Amino acid sequence: MSNATRDLPITIIQPSGHVNASNAVEFQLQLTTAMVSEEDSVLLVDMHQIESLDSAGLMALVSALSLAQRLQRRFGLCCVAPSIRIIFELTQLDQAFEIFESRDAFSATIT
């Protein structure tokens, strides 16, 4: 479903395929684990391999964003396909998430 890499100080989660009710709990657990296990890490979800995202997958991302805010951690998304980005725009979650065109665009904002 996804893999994770650590690029100091950024932890990158790269889900693939369909993020939906059948795997959203696993995805949320992976995001939560990465968020709490890396003290000074920034978490980036590279979404370029996601084919579809349903409400359960979206809720996993919203839960991770909420946790990041509580822990005062940075959490961003990158490489979001237009067919997925429209979901964020329709729900106005594009205003809540930091969304970047690429990993490099996100990395350039890390100080």
C-alpha cells in the first residue's frame, strides 16, 4: 500500500493505488506512527502513485493533519494528481493542507 523513507529531517510516506475504506486504517496507522516516532521530523505524503481516494482515505489524512497540529509538527502533501486534488478543493481542505507540486518544492520550504 505505501512505503516510507526518511530524508532528514523529512519523513516521506508514499502510498500507492487506491486509498479507501479497505486500507484507510492501515494508512492512518502508518501516518500516526511516523508522526509520533520521529521527534523533530516533518512528514510529507507523496501522492503521485495514488489512483483514487475515498472519504475514508481523506479522513486518514485529516486525522494525521489534526495530530500534526496538536504535536506542532509540519505535515504536507505533494504530487497530488488533478483527479485527487479536486477532492481537496471541493471539500475546501486545500485550505487546511499544505499542498506542493513536488518533493523539491516542499523541501525548499524547510529551513
